[in-house]
Amino acid sequence: MTDELDQNRRGFLGTAALALAGLHFRVTRSANQAMTVSDAARATPSPTSAVPLGPVKQIDAGLLNVGYVDVGPANARVVFLLHGWPYDIQSYADVAPMLAAKGYRVIVPYLRGYGTTRFLSTETVRNGQQAVVAVDAIALMDALKIENAIMAGFDWGARTANIVAVLWPKRCTGLVSVSGYLIGNQEAGKVPLPPEAELQWWYQYYFATERGRAGYDKYRHDFARLIWRLASPKWHFDDETFNRSAASLDNADHVSIVIHNYRWRLALAQGESKYDDLEKRLATGPVVTVPTITLEGDANGAPHPEPAAYAKKFSDRYEHRTITGGIGHNLPQEAPEAFAKAVIDVDRS
């Protein structure tokens, strides 16, 4: 195989992996793929704040009664901080007060299936497809009468922030996204990856089985602890830090949402037809048109793409920062100063 064909194949596989979203396949960067790394901050892996993020408020928004934290001046510029799986709002226990101290109003919601967020109706489908989580974010903005905000997140939260930015760009004034462009689609999710890459997705295939659903339900805290260790191999979190977030996984809808999310990605579960138009738009891989800073930890143990694989997905002012010092997948909790700085800097762009 020629070098050119090899590079093209790697580019194709990178695109397919991006479509899986959430945690992502690490592609090899060829020599002529320039990676922009600005202000590659050296950070020391940090334990979470001794002070839990709170207090948690509740509000009806769309299909949910959402649990959220709201800190900072009420009339200030707004930042939404969105968590991932299997994490929760405590990933922002340090970031949120840092931003509030800089004059921002900071909203940190529990996603559907986490913490104190509950469905308003027992009849509502426990849907975890990518579009619906972004619809939840917009519904919360509407309920709080927030016109627009900076969207920032990691893992599921980064994907959700990406989707808000492309589907409702007037509601998103800036984007901070760990691991870059994470929007996917079911067709790309059907494309097989090389064996080593497939191995990184072991839990996705486990969740595709009823044994996996039962196992995750029974051992969800043990499962989450394992994912934390694999995704952040140099982050030495203590039991208090882990248990504070793991409690959020005891939500009655958590397992249903997680299992549906991963099965939907592989087209093993259907989404709701009312979101088909949104998913069709997302399946085209739309470009993000708002100012963006992407981040990556230098010790991210979760599968993820190289920054060069997604750099062209951002058409407005754009910058990538690699955060060094042993920083893993849960970047806002491990390197809160670097994450908060990215939010502030994208607001100035």
C-alpha cells in the first residue's frame, strides 16, 4: 500500500471513529498532518475540591425535571458545563467556582439518567440517542430564560455541546470541547475498525447484550471505577472523590439511558422518529461555526482521535490545546485551571 493510500485509509477510519462519539478511537497522525497545539499547559493531576458542587436546584424543562447547579452573578454571561459518562456534575467542582469568580453565571446540569434529574412522565421513552441530550440542554436554557451561552463539556457533554453549536448556533456563543468534534451517526457506527481499536470499545459490545445490561445494573459503581482508572491512568483519585460522583449513577433511569445510548450508536436500538430530522442533519457531519477551543489531556487512556483528524470541522476562530502533566479523560476535574482558562479565552475570541 502506498503512503498516500495509507494516509487516506487512516483518515477514513478516523472519520468512522469520530462518528461513534463519546469516547473515541485514537488514530495515528501522519507526518504531514499538522496539529495545532497552543499554550500546551503543564498541569498536575488534581483531586477534586473538598467542597462538593452545589446546592442543586430543580426545574421542569422539556421532558424532565432537571437537577442543576447555578452559581455566579444572575445577570452575567452564561456558561453551560456538561458532564459525561460515567461521571457527573462534580467534574466541575473546581471549574464552576473559578468561572463564577471571574463574573460568569455557571449552569451545571445533571444529564438525563443522572443525579436528581427525573422524567416528568413514566410514559416517556428512556432515550439516550445523541440528539435528545442536546434537546434537553436547549429545553433547560428555555426554562431558565437564557438566550445563549458558552457550551463546554467532555465525553457525552462535549458531544452535546457540539450538537448545540451546530443545530442552534445562535444559542451558542462559544464552544470548549474535550477531544474535539464528537458528532456521530449510525451509518458510520456500522463501519468496522481495526482489531486494536475495537478492543478499546469492549464495553460498547458488552452493553449490546442483555448480560451486559444486567451486569452494568448490578455492578454500576464497580464499572464506573474501572472506566475512571482506564480513562485517566495517572489520576490518583480517592474514594471520597469517586463516591461523590458514583452516587449520581443510582438514578432509576440511568441504566436504561446508558444502554440505549450505546446500542443506538451501533443501530441496535432505534431512536424516536420525532428526532429523525435532527439526526439526519447531524449525519452530514456539519461544521461548527462558532468560536471553539478543543482540549486533550496528554494521558487520556480512553480511545480518542488526534486533533488533526477534526481540526477542519471548526470554521470560526479555532485553537487546540494539549494539556500536559498526566491529564486523562476527565479533563475538567483533573486540570480545572486549564479548562476554566479555555472557557474564558473562547469568550474573548
